[in-house]
Amino acid sequence: MTETDKDTICDVCATNTRVPGYGEQFGTLQALWGYGAGHDGERYRVNLCESCFFAALAFLKQERRTQNMFSDEQPCEERPFGLVARDDYFGDS
């Protein structure tokens, strides 16, 4: 099996992210910290199945609510937290 043939496994629950007939379906949380950051030179990538991705997103959204609970300026809620596009089945929007 070559590197490109390996299935992506969720880094949280360890399930395979392959959906039969549709290929791999996963989200990625990643960071590359540059000069001056507390984690300078460190690179992170966490692959998440759909369930774990939306659990992490819900946690982050709740953290945003908590952090801004007493703020006069509330975060913009024009679109669901983190959502960039809808109906973008081919990643071209």
C-alpha cells in the first residue's frame, strides 16, 4: 500500500473516514506557528471524522460564547460558526 492509498483515520475516535461509494470524508484542524509565537516552529494537523469535527466545532462555538458573554460587542452571527460555503460539493466555491 502506498502513502496515497492509506485511509485517513480520525485522530480523536480512531474510526476510518472513508464513506463507502463516496471516498474519504474528513475535516482538518491545522496550524503552523511562526517566529515569535509561543509554539514557534511547531506544525499541527488533526484529522477528524464528521462526527468529531462537528463536536469540536460545537465546543469552539461555546467557547466563543463564554469568552464574549459580558462583552458589549457580540460576534457576528450572519452565518453558522465557521461555515464558508453551502452546496459546494466539488470545493470550487
